[in-house]
Amino acid sequence: MQIYDSAKKQKRDFTPLQEGKVSLYVCGPTVYDDAHLGHAKSALVFDLLTRVLKANNYEVTYARNITDIDDKIIKKAVALGKDIKEITDFYTEAFHQEMEAIGVSRPDIEPKATESLQAMQEMIQKLIDSNHAYRTTEGDVYFDTSSDNKYLTLSNRVQEEDERQERVESSSLKRNSADFALWKSVKDDTITYESPFGDGRPGWHLECSAMIEKHLAKPDMPYAIDIHGGGADLLFPHHENEAAQTRCSSNHQLAAYWMHNGFVNINGEKMSKSLGNSFFLKDALKEYDGEVLRFYLLSTHYRSNFNFNTTDLEVSKKRLDKIYRLKKRLFGLAVNKEETIFRANLLDALNDDLNISSALALIDEMISSANETLDSAGKHKSLKKESISNLLFIEKVLGFGVKNPYEYFQFGVSEEIKEKIDSLIMKRNEAKKEKDFELSDKLRDEILAFGVNIMDTPRGTFWEKV
């Protein structure tokens, strides 16, 4: 398996720190608002990575944090007159539900900033004790970037003054303009936390380093974890500062491999709340099935910037439809998980730095070939078994085709109409059982009037939206 390492700027053979085991940490959401398409893209990329690693028989420990300490959260809580925990719990639960809707599995570990304050404070103290951090007369604690001769080696860039990212306004008491906050003293009546350095709030960059040390790092290893991931916008300064904090407070580097996914653009413009085009995932889910969004957002290589537009999304949906139409042709046949040439080739493609284009081309070819053979005379038992195995592997590794194929084609029909259709189908089945074919035909016409097709199969009667 090969992974593109953002730090080395090249593809590298993947070799874990411990044979057969992989530790992965990904920066999660700041829970003060609804998840947008950028959150969805990043979550999907690392969900795919986790699936591919597991398909290679690695035991994966995946951690993704929840940032529930932030000025934006406090500002929202004050504006709404609500407790900060009420805000963070609401948006954390919404995030989980929306991730589930697009097939993203929950991480093995999901630490929160509010639950990691002790770990953060311990790291700060280590940095102070080793002269990599200093306290100001105002009670703030800063990381001294001049003390770290490897600072900026991750991003390989020079920090610009206007590119700082901090929770609280910068201080004139910093030794160097590039120094960043580890702990900020807060003297107003907003939310603060107790610490040996005085009441205040932790720096944004600090939580990930501290969480990794607490939950994943092994002291005797050269790196704290195997892979650190996140959006491309986090490479600098966030990940640069994380890396500095870890190497200066411990005897190891932060990550052996760094992976970053590209930006999401909306109709050609970089997604931004200031531009008013921050497309919330919850809004997209009202218009499209979650799996359609998953397929579309993963259809471009993870390192490329993604241009979200409804025209391409509709084209992508038709591609996913083909998987479900083949699945429908094989519906009801026995499960088969035998190895096939296709399964090996698909995994090989994904092992090449998650080469989704090659993977999807293989899927298109497999579906086209299977349909062509199934359309010809004969029972094709061997092909059917092989195709079922292929579809199950696609489901396992890519998360495509996980639904009942008939139910997949019901998206867009309201729950109220679904209940009416299901009730009419039950009545029709009873009429057929009683050999009341006149009533059966009448009920069939009522069902079709809803703009659906019905299919009588050995496993029952199913319907789909036309």
C-alpha cells in the first residue's frame, strides 16, 4: 500500500510502526454550527482510508476529536442565551447523525477538548520545563517557535503575519510574532477553565497533540502515531504547531505519515461562510440520498479540490444507480464472499493512495460485463455468485450499495406516501391469496398512480419510484 505523505510531498510505501496495527488521528469538527460539505469530504476520505486499511487486514485504531472549547461556541451560547454544553451537545449529535447518513462509521476514540484539559495542561508544563514555552505577565503561555529548530519543516513555508490562527487575540508580549498560544488568560466573565497557569482557555493547536499523547502514543516509538489526517487548510499553521508541540514535549515525532484532503468548492468558488456558499450537509440530505452524496464526494481523488455542483451530482447518481440495478438483478440469491480477480484488482487500485478513479473504472467495467452476460441466454450461476461477491466487497471497502436495492430507488417519496403504498401492497397480496384478481388489479392501479413501479419477486413484492 502506498500513501502520499504531505510532509515529504511524495508517495511512500506504507509501513506501520507496529506490524499489523495502524493508529490514525484526524482533526474533527468544532461543534458550534451544522456540518458543511467540507466536513463531509474530510470524514468520508478517512472513512475510506480506514476501510482500505482493514481490507488489508490491519487492525486500525481511529481517533477523531470534538472541539467543544472555542470562542465561536461561547459567542453562540451568549447570543442564544444557552449553556455552552447545550450548544455543543446539540451540534455533536447532529454531526453524528449526518455522518451516519453518508455512511461514515464512528471513530474508535472520540475525545472532547473539555475532557482533555488535564492532558493539555500536562503538555504545557513539559514545554515550560524544557524552555520551549514561556509565560507572560498577563498570564498567557506561548510556545517559543525560536526554540524549535525544526519549526516549519512540516509545511516547508514561512509564516505570514496575517495567517495566525488563535482562539483569542494575539498579545504584544510575545517574544516572536510566530509564537502561538498554549494557554490564554481570560479576564472577562465568559467561560474559563482552571489551570496551574491561571484561569483561561487552551490554545486551539494544543488539544490534538495532547489527545494523541493521551490516547494513541507509545513512548518507545519514534512517532506518536502512524497517520495524521485532516483538510489541506490545516497543514499550516494547525498541524505545523501540533508537530512542534509534540516533538518538543516528548521523545518522538508526531506522525510517520501526514495525509490531507483537498478543498470543496461550490460551483467553482471556494466554500466559505463569508461568501454565503457554505453548503450545509443537512440541506444536501433533504435533496439527495446520503449514499448518493457519499458516492459523489468520493468520486474525485481525495487530494484534489472538489467542485460541488448539482449537474455533476446527477451524473454521479446515475453511476451509483448502475450498482443498484445489478444488485437488483441478483436480489435474493445466496451471499457469497469468495475471492475474485475483481476484488483483488479493486483493492490494488485503492492501495495506490486511494486511487478512486481507477477503482470506479473497474466497477463500471465489472457491471457492464456482468449485465452483458446476464442479458444473454443461460443461467450463469457462476457469474451470479462472482458478481454477488464483487458487490459485497464494494459495499465493504467503499460503502456503496449498502441498501436494499428496491428501497434505494424509493428516495424522494414521503414517509406518508410510503406507508400508503405499503398498506396497498399488503391488501393486494391478501387479494391475490384469496384469488380475488379483480380487486388485486384495482389495488395495483392505485399503487401505480403514486408514480411507482411494483415488482413481484420470490422474496415478496417491492416497489420503486419511477
